[in-house]
Amino acid sequence: SQQGEEDPQALSIQEGENATMNCSYKTSINNLQWYRQNSGRGLVHLILIRSNEREKHSGRLRVTLDTSKKSSSLLITASRAADTASYFCATVPISSGSARQLTFGSGTQLTVLP
Amino acid sequence: DAMVIQNPRYQVTQFGKPVTLSCSQTLNHNVMYWYQQKSSQAPKLLFHYYDKDFNNEADTPDNFQSRRPNTSFCFLDIRSPGLGDAAMYLCATSRDGTGDSYEQYFGPGTRLTVT
């Protein structure tokens, strides 16, 4: 079932600008992940942040996690047209078994205009 | 390259005609998942296999079944597709969760159309 909400639902920016997407979730988590999905394609894992971490970087990506507010944000710096995609946060609850099922948020559609 | 492969990429079936979607992986992962994703929505987990153990989500309709004959292959069977079953079906894999790797690796998906 869908655990989280993301905002905004859609975001349109110019190339070179930064894009920020937010995710909220409901239950205690083991970790939170961000995935990207190009139109009509599968999802690609971007970054994982554990519940005891507050911030993580990977290239042009910066993820923050606030477990007290049950929220996370994804920042993409210096955006490029190729970053145009849907972005989903996904949580692994503390109660999950060894299979580590993901529960996805509703997604943000990012459009980067050249 | 190690990967998750789904066949076919596009499938058209008739209302009520059984259809099978295929997923294979070269990652040797223990866990395989099937998701349904409708237009502009988040992926919704249908079920997963942990090795040979099948785990069904509580709200997955009985119309959907799955088989995993070996580590590499997993099939999604839709016994009597309805118009509401038209969607993208995504297969994913992950390593045994007792390790430190929790990310899932997705295939490109199969777009199912029901006429």
C-alpha cells in the first residue's frame, strides 16, 4: 500500500536550476530510498538513507531525512534536461522481514526545460 | 551485465483471456517482486518470493498468481484479465535482507493492454 505522499506532484524548472522534492511517510522506518523512473521504463535506484542518518550526498543529489517529522527531501543541483523523469521515495518499515518490501510514495514528475 | 529482463515489453490480451508475463534475472538475488503500476501512480506491490516462499499482499486480487520455478525466473499469471488490469507490470529483485543491501533492481516493465 502507498505509505507516503510527495510534493509537489509536478515540478517544472529551467536547466541549471536546482530541484527539490519532498516526501512524507507514516510509520517508523529502517531506511528511505529514492528512485527515478523515465517515462515508460522501470525504476532506477538513486540513493538510500538509513534511519540514523540525517543527510547523504551522491554526485548532484542531496537527500535529507527528518525522522521526527517523518519526512525526507531530495535535492538535485544544476539540473539537466536528462533529469526529466518521475521521482519516487520508498520506505522500508522497521517491521519488514528479510525481504525488505518497499512502500512507494505518490511521486513527483520533474520536467527540466532546456 | 547483470540485469533484470522482462518479456514481452508490450502485451495485448483480450478481456478474460489468460496471460503470462515473464521475468528473469542474472543477479542471483534471493527475492523477486511483482508490482503493478497504473498511469501516473506509484508502483503497487502484488507479491514477492523470498527464495521459494511466496508472499501475497493482502489486497492482491485472486486473479493474479505467480510462479518461481527457479532462482532466475518468475512469472506473473493473470487468469482472467479485466479492463482494470491494464497497467505496467514491473519485476524487481533484491538481495537477502539480512545483508546491508536493501535497494531493489527493476526490469524495464511489461505494458499490458486489455481489449
